[in-house]
Amino acid sequence: MYAYIKGKIKKISTDYIVLENNNIGYKIITPNPYQFVLDEELLVYVYFYIREDAHDLYGFKNEEEKDLFIKLISVTGIGPKSACAILAPSDVSNVINAIETGDVNYLTKFPKVGPKTAQQIILDLKGKLGQMKSIVLNQELEEAHEALVALGYKDKEIESVFKQIGNQKLSTQAYITKALQLMLK
């Protein structure tokens, strides 16, 4: 129904902001309201969530965050509050990376996400994030991936090794070295 609302932030609360547009204040629930600044004029990407007892607007700073939110709430056991909790402290690329690499430990750090729910998220979304996956890989990891492909390794082998490496921030050379060490074991 709504794609975005452009306006000024008039209130910041613990779980929502009020965005004023044409003298109308929209209460928008956000994963992290404190990432916004009072009286800042900006575009907030919104998702209109309807259930029996409420009609809520959820807001995001960018479309990637909104798209991941929509995908998360499609998972059995994940509602909008849980999806917001997953998106609040993290950036989208870390969450996508955890899903794509099957990192249950990373996903269970969030409130209301136990091992079974984390596994369900991975089962439902792994490989289905499509174009969003391109923002997952940091530059170094992407370069390491390309180098390993050039060396003749298959994507499945590389992804398996990157799962073992985890969410470490390394140089391109360090990723390649670690990946080769793990592949040669």
C-alpha cells in the first residue's frame, strides 16, 4: 500500500518514531528508532502490516532493510517484533550472511530466536534472498571468492569453507589463505 513517506522526524520513542508529512504525524515502528535524528527531513521506507487487532506501519532507512523485514516475517515463528529485533542491532549484510552461511549461533543472539527458529529462518530463506545476497559479501570476501573460483574451486566448496570461517573481517589474502588451509585438510 505504501512504499515510503517523506517528512520530518518529530518524535523518537523506544520503539517508534513520529514522522510528520503535510501536517500529519505518522507513528512508524522501527527496528532502531535511535538511528534517526529529531527534525531531520528524510525518506522512510514503510511496510503496512495488518492483523486482526492492529494496523501498524513499520519503517526502515533503506529498501534492503525493508525487503529483509518482509522476508523475515514470512518465516513461521517470526513476527514483526522478532524481525525488528533481528534488524535493530545489526546491519542487513550481517543478517543475510548469517542466513546464507547457516550461522545458527549468530541468529540466536537475538531475542525470541532460539535454535529451532534460527534453523527455520535458514531453511526458509537460504538461497532465496536473490539480489539481496550481493550486498552480503564485503569487498574482501567477494574478491577472495572470485580468486578461489579462478583457482578452480566450485561455489559449493567455497561457501562451505566460508561458513567455517564465519563472520570475521579479514583481508582478501587472509580469506584466501584460510579457505585454502581448510580445503586442503
